[in-house]
Amino acid sequence: MGEVKSVTDADFDSAINADEWVLVDFWAPWCGPCKALGPVLEQVAAEMPVTIAKVNTDSDSMNAAKLGVRGIPALFLFHNGKMVDSKVGMVPKTDLLRWIDGHITA
């Protein structure tokens, strides 16, 4: 269904506008909860019509700053380039699927 891809500050705007639904994951390699969320996001991409755009805040922090990210992991759901909702912290897979589905089917 969806896919998981790495996104930088340079291609962030095109990434959120390229697909109908995009879930941006702001993360860092040293972040334990971010590492735990990674496999969950892979599963979500396989089950939902959403692209997962992973942004490493250690190397690409400009858009995280623009969106006011203060803690990671930080998830931002975009639809056609517009931010629809956000969550911060580790989210269990069932809650994440329900959250995304609630917006996609609304």
C-alpha cells in the first residue's frame, strides 16, 4: 500500500505534497522510542494507503523547527500538503492505525 522513505530538509516540501496522505516521522538515531517506532511504521505503511516520510532531526532539523517539534518521535499527518494532525511519543500500532484511519475515512 504505502511506502517508507527518508526525507531531508531539501525535499520535505515535495515529499508532503507528492502523495495524498503522508505521515512524517521526526526521529533521531540516539532516540530509543524512535527506534522502537521504526518497525511499527514499516507495518503501518504495508497496511495503510499512507507514505511514511522519515526525517532525521540530527541532520535535517529545519522543518522540525518550523513545525515546533520539541520532542521525538513526533508524527505529523499531512493530506495534500496540509498538516491534519500530530502526535508526540511512542504510539502503539493499534492506536496509530486507528488515528490514521480516523482521518483517512473522515
